[in-house]
Amino acid sequence: MRGNHRNKNPRSGQLLVDVVHVLICILIVILAVLAFLDPAGHTMVYPLIFFLAAVLNGIEAAGKLKRNNRGKKQLAAGISFSFVAVILLVLTVVSASSVWR
């Protein structure tokens, strides 16, 4: 019976979130450098940068709202990250529509 019961380590999920954060941040930096070097040639990069930033904030908001049992500060942080993610999604749509015109 002892072998059937496994405790799930709560930090294993956090490791996955941290790896995703690092990968998205590296991708954002690479895209920002491309956009800075040739703004006219890489116009499709801008909506992608906004979208990746929205995903990053969305992941953080989900984590904060999931850990809401710690109090009002976690809830406020989760709502703030959600608000920023929605603003970045709106910027993604506006930027994409102006690029595709």
C-alpha cells in the first residue's frame, strides 16, 4: 500500500511555470532586438511581443488567483495581472489590425 500513495510536490508545478517564464522572456527579448534593428522590416513582431507579454501576465494572474487563500494581497495581485493581460491583448489586436491594413 505504501507504494500506491504518492505525494505531489507543489514545487514541481512552480518549476514548470518558471521555465515557461524564462522561455517567453528570452523570446520577447529576441523579438524586441529584431524590432529595434529593423522596425519597418519586422512589423509583424510587434503584435507577437504584445501577445507574449499578455500570456506571461495571464500565467502570473492565474497563479496568483489560484493561491488566493493567502489573503487579499494575492487577490489584488491576481486582479492586477489580469487587468494588465487584458490591456496587452487589446494592444495585440490594435497592433495586428494596423499591421495587416
